[in-house]
Amino acid sequence: MTEAVFFYTFTVLMLVSAGFVVLSRQPIYSVLSLLAVMFCLASLFVMLGAYVLAALQVLLYAGAVLVLFLFVIMLLNLEPERLARMRLFTLRSVGTAAAALFAFLLSQVFELPAGEPPLERVPAASGSIESVGRLLFTKYLIPFELTSFLILAAVIGAVTLGRRSPDE
Amino acid sequence: MITVTHYLIASVLLFSIGLIGILTRRNVLMILLCIEIMFNAANLMFVAYARGWADVGGQIVVFFIITVAAAEVTVGLAIAILLSRQLHTLNADEVSRLKW
């Protein structure tokens, strides 16, 4: 019962905030709504037993990625989006129809067999820092090391792109 | 009772909201934000299945997705800054040439 209350609270809050992200005209409000989405998602992760991921979600997404977004938006000094009225209407209706169709198809795909046990009878996959860390440094060691190359490439790429050329 | 399917449906809805955003917004920054929403919907699905099958491997995948998303956002925002500096626009429709 308690679980259902928390699940619906966080899910509804998450979906409404995500709707605000999409609909808001000012980018800064979108970023702040996305922050609410991240926190709701972190609480859903906790309910699913993924404690480490919930912490990472708050630290990495809410802490790092969204702050980066905020910096860039304030740096660029954006005005609200301008669009021709007709074009906006077409885009919105087509986009909404496509996404609704997509959601319908996905829900058909994920139709699970009836009689699925409720979550409290499923053994919790232990998402403690010990089990995740153990798996990360044994079975998934090579992908884990490869992410360091990826991040290095991203850093070099970002610095190269963001640097002003000397003749400017 | 809350089952894994509930989480999957929440994830599908979140993914569709992100898809609506990508298809309707023209600002490059907004498109990046909506991509983040879709990444997170995928993350929620991985964690839900990790719980449903009692396998921590799903959570490891989410760990890698978060890392890749952080790298993607860094480069994407650098490109956005470059666009506004060189073309003075962030509208995805106006950025249509490969070379100028």
C-alpha cells in the first residue's frame, strides 16, 4: 500500500515535470523541471533497490549535467523560441501523434504474461555499493576502463570545439 | 500492487514525452534536454528489469549509460556554443549546411 502511494506520487510528479520540460517556452524553466524529473527518477530507483544508481543520478545528472546546461543557457542569453504559427501547429500535432503511436506500440510490446508476482515477492537485486562495485571490477572491468577513454575523448572534443581560434 | 510492468509503463510514457519534445522543439538546447529525458526513460526500464530478474547486470548498464550521456552532453553543449558564436542561431532548421 505504502509502496503504491509512493510509486504513483513520484511517477505523476515525474511525468508532469517532463511535460513542463517539453512545453515551457523559456529554456531555463525546462532545465529546472528536468531537475525535478531527475529527483523523482532517483526515488523510483531507490524503490527498485538500486541505491548506488539513485546516488549517481543525483550527483551526476542533477549535480553535473544540469548545472552545465544552466551555465550554457545563461551564457548564450537565449530569448524564447520564435516560430511561425502554422509551422508550430503542424509540428506539434505530427509530433504528438507520432509519440502517441509509439507509446501504444511499446505498451503492446511490453504486455507481460498475467499473474506476474508483485515486487515484494521478487527477490531484490541487491543494488548496494558492494555488489555493484564487485561486478564492475570483475565481470565488467574492460568496459569500465574503456569509459575513461570515452571521457577523455569527450573532454578533448569539448575543449577543441569551445576554444576561440586565434584570428577571431 | 506495484509490479515491474508499472515501472515499464511509466518508462514508456516518459520516453514518449521526450519523443514529443524532440519532434516539436527546434532549439538545439531543448532537443538535447529531451534526449536526456529519453536516456532516463531507458535507465528506468533497465533498473526495473534488473529488479524483475534479480540481476545486478541491468544496473551496471545504467551506470555506463549515465557515463555516456555525460560525455554526449559535454560535446553537444560545446557544439551549441559554437553554433551560437558562428551562425548566431540555435534553431535546428537554420543549421542545414555541412560546410560554408
